Amino acid sequence: MTDLTGAPAPQTTVPRAAWRAGVVLMAGMFMALLDTTIVNVALPTIQQSLDASEATLSWIISGYALAFGIALIPAGRIGDRVGHKWVFFAGLALFTVASLFCGLAQNSIQLVVARVVQGLAGGIFVPAVTAFIQLLFPGPVRGKAFAILGSVIGVSTALGPILGGLIIEAFGDENGWRLVFWVNIPIGIVALVAAARLLPAGAAGGARAGTDLVGLLLLTAGLVALLVPLIEGQDEGWPVWTFVSLAAGALLIVVFALWELREARADRNPLVPPHLFSHPSFTGGTVLALVYFAAFTSIFFTISLLWQAGLSHTALQSGVVGVPFALGSIVGASQSNRLSQRLGRTVLVVGTAMVACGLVWVWLVLRTQDATGLTSWDLAAPLAIAGIGNGLFIAPNAQFIVATVDRREAGSASGVISVMQRVGSAIGIAVIGSVLFGSLHIVSRDPAQVMQAFTDAAAHAMGVSAALAVVAFALVFALPKQVNQYAA
């Protein structure tokens, strides 16, 4: 390990410049993760402002997540070859510009395209964050840096709904949802200036040449073919093309797997190294990442639409519903590193159990509570429990999944896990949106009937989220009981 000037540094000594660079990296991660949740409370106002369809609302969230995930592995590979500084800078610059165009959108298509570009940009610069942490911080301090990163992830995702609600409350529906995107612009500009000055240049120099473009295209086409019918099918009445697309998507994923095996046998550089899945625990861990993020990301998609479109509350009131979850996530994330050192895998078991219990409780409230009497207090306790569990899980989960493979495979494994998390988010929103809108039956314009119809539909959607959380709890036991988080 060397410091930023190239001079040898003690394993426990971190140059001040490394911590300054770390602040820049955390700002970038904050922006990327904030945008996964801040938009949720703006969805009803976007729908009214742009006369957007129900499918468009799902695309706004799923398109971002899918593009984010697809970009992660190739961006990480490019950073390894040419240096992470300018990959981070380019991705952050594109993210900031895309945020501007999200707020300028005049129709649904413009907004969805801008969101996809924004997600793509996030997937470009986020791999540099974890890469720089590995490069800048020695083994004993690296755990602390990753714990801070975990807290940033927890805070940014938890803060999104309340911040979005405050912005819309302060500036009104028409301007507010646009400012929800534009909040990234000043942060992005400051972070870009700081990145140019503070991030060290240079390449890691260890990446093999070549990019698996065919594999990337096959994976992208397969995921899009699966996602389009899941999002559009409900609006279109599930015509024949939706089932054809689902079948084609599944076939493309199989072809992708065969292509990756071919690339590996030819000793080239496959996008997803097939040998990783020779470890059964890693396979279980990647499925865990997909399932958990499908459950977690969809919670406030459902609640935001229920609270505003169904119960006629404001965006701020919708954001307030998520405060117990936000506070719980912050508390859980702040303790996750210390507890994972002491308890090992048990911290993930406890975390997923709390999320599952919290979401089942929310589902029961929505199933049994009269819609006209439903308040944020009814959901406060179960969301706080789920939030603490989420904080306990989010920060250390990737380290435990990576620990299922050989150390020399850690970089590839980490990239695959990140992709599975984002793909899970995209699929979760698509499925939950389809269930929510598919079970929404409004037979009259009587306010009480509308409220009950939305509450019943939200209960169905939350039931799916809760079921996914229960599956995630079962999958945790595939991971190792303990992991050395501080290996050099």
C-alpha cells in the first residue's frame, strides 16, 4: 500500500488526501442512491403534470435501475484499464446533465429517456467508488471506509422520500417534481470540481484487455425483453406479444449464459465469469441480492401511490410515512459493521428477519384497516422495524456474498452482485407495479370507495413485497457464517 504520492505508508496510516478523496466519492454515491427513492413521492405529481400512464411510472423507476445495473461491470472494467478518476468524472458529469434534462422533460417519453441515461451514468461512476476505497485505504481502515459507505447508502435511500416531499411541498406540484431532479445539479457541480482536484489519477493496471460486447448486448436485450411486458402488460391487457417477449427474454438469458461459457473456454474475458457460479453459496447469494432488492425498492413505490393517489395526501405527508423507515435504516447501518464483526452472518439473518416481519405487519395493516381511518401512525412501528433490518443488511451483505468465492475473484464477484441488486430493483418495481395497478378496481368516484380500492390494491402489492422478503430471509443461510472484512 502506498500513499497518494507513491511513498510507502504504514498499513494503519491513511493520508489526509485519501479521506478528502473519500468525501468526493461519498457525495457521488449519495447522489446515485438518493435518486433511487426521492422520485417515488413525485410519481403522482409527475403523472398529473405529464398525463403519464401507469406503465410510465414503473419505467421511471425500473428504467433507471436497469440501466444502472447494466453499466456497472463494463464501467468497472474500463476503470481498471484506463484509471478510475476520469471514468468517475465522466459518469458524474453525465448524471448531472441527465438530471437537468429529467427536470426539463415535457412528456413521458422525454422523462423516461432522461431517466435511463441518468441510470446509465450512475452505473458508470459508482464502480469507481468501491475501487477507490480498495486502492486508497489499507486493510485495517478499509472496513471503516466501507462502513461509512454503508451509512451513506442507508441515509441517501432513506432520506429520498422525505426530501422529495419537502421539495414538492415548498415549490408546488408542477415545479416541485422538476426540482426533485434538479437538486442533483449543485451537488454534482461541486463534486465534479472536487473530483478533478482531489481524486488521484492513474490506472490499476491489472485488468485484462478486451470487453465482452456480445455478452453485454445479449444480457441487455434479454433483460429488456423481460422487463417491457412486465411493465406494459397490465396497461395493454396482456396481449400475445407480451408472452412472446417474456419467452424471448428467457431464451436470450440462456444464450447469454452459453456465450459466457464459450468466452471462458476460449480464455477470453467474459462479462460474468461462469466459474463464479461453481460456488453454490455464491449462486445463492446472488439470488439473495436480486430478491432482497426486489422487495426493498418496491416498498415506497406502493406507499407513495397509495398515500397520494389513493388517500389524497400531499407529497410531504407521503414522505413523512417513510420517516420511521429512514431513521431505522440510519440506526441499523451505523451499527452493522460493528455487529457483523461480532455476530457474523447472524446480523444478516436478524436484518432480513426484521424486514420480513415489518413488511408482513404492513401488509396485515393494509388488509385489515379501514381505508378512511388509515394514518401514518398505523405504519410507523412496522416500517421502523423494517428500516432497522434494512440498515443491518445493506452495508455488510456484499462482503458476505463475496466471501463465498476465492479472494482473487472478489472483484468480479462484487460486480456481479451489484448488477443483481439493480436488476432486482428493476424487476421488483415492474412486478409490484403490475400487481398494484392490475388489482386496482375503482367502480365509482365515491371518495371512500376510491380510498378502499387503492388500499386493497396496495395490500396485494405489499403482500408480494413481503413474500419476497421472506424468501430473502431463507436465502441468507446460504452465506458463510463469518468473513474477514479487514483483509489487506
